[in-house]
Amino acid sequence: RPETGIGPAQPSRDAASPPPNEIQRQQARELLAQARARQQHGAFDDSLDLVEQGLRLVPGQPDLLALRDQVKIQADNQNRIAGLLRDCATRFPLDRLTEAQGEAAMICYGPILKLDPANVEARASLDRIFNQYAEWANSALLQGDPTTAEDYLARLSLLKPDHPRLPSLRQNLRAKRDQQRREEEAARRQATTETKPRREEEPIRRTAAETKRKPATAETGRNQ
């Protein structure tokens, strides 16, 4: 008969391997527990290594397979978050953050918190941005610009309503507004005080001028 080039079917490795014994099953369960513990600590590579060890002992074990899929997704998210954090840190260095960059910096950290709402690094960065808004407001007050300070405080109130510096900054803003009103009122009174003598002196000056003109006019008439 002509050769077809196809040899006899070989039994699969799974079919040839004996089923796992109870000791192997127990070891797989222990590895599963260890893998879950490493997962909870965010050590996803270690968790995956433990899962693979368990699957070599008990191939196809459902809990190990499910954990492997879950950890792979988490590891991918972790890598993506690390990249996003690097990008934000590069684009918006918080130690040199400008007023124009504040809102853009907060937007940058948004996708990170969508992937991991409890991400410590992203939340710490946002706290630093909120603190910077408070500092900008305080600087504006010190420079005598309550309008700008009020704008920063309004933004901070929306972004972080429970920011610890908000109460004192609002109090300082009210004090600065009151000071400005007092200074404006004092300036108006001063202007009124300076204007009043001039108004009172004007008739006297006119009378004196007329008095000087009358003798001159009379003298001219006599000469004629």
C-alpha cells in the first residue's frame, strides 16, 4: 500500500498521565491559597507563578484557571496604570505645577482612578494638586487679590469640599473683603473732606476778585 506519511495516532499526554492523587490535589489547593494571598498584595507575577505550579499538579483545576484569568487582567491593568502614572508625572511635575496646568493635571489622573479607584499614588497626586489650589488662593490673598483667591476657593470647594484649609481661607477672604471695603470708604471720605473746603473757598475767592475789580473800575471812570 502507498505510504500516506501519517503515522498511527499517538495518545495525548493527558490521556497517558495518571490522574492526580490526593496529595497532589492538596498541594494544588495550598498553592491556590498562596496565589490568592499574593494577588491580594498586588504581587501578580508571583501569583501567576503559583497558579502555574498548581496547574502542573492538577491540570484543568477550575479555581486555578479562574484565578489565572483574573490575575492576568489585574496584571495588565497594573502595567497600564504604571504607564499612565509615568505619563502624568512627566507632563505635570507636581513640584513645578502652574496655575494653567491644574485642571489638566487632574484630568490626567482620571483614567487611573477608573481602573483602580483606590490607587494610592494617583490619590496622593490629586491631594497635592488640591493643596496647590489652596496655596494659590492664599498667595492671591497675600497679594491683595481677593477676586482671584475667590476663584481658586470656588474650584477647590467643588473638587475637594472637605479640604482642611477651606474654612480658614474663606475666613481670610471675608476679612480681606471687609478690609477693602473699609479702605474704599475711607478713601471716599478723604476725597469728600478734601473737596468740601475747595467748594467753600470758591465763593470767597470770587468775592475777593470782584472786590479788586470794583476799585479799578471806579478809578477808570474818574480818569475819564
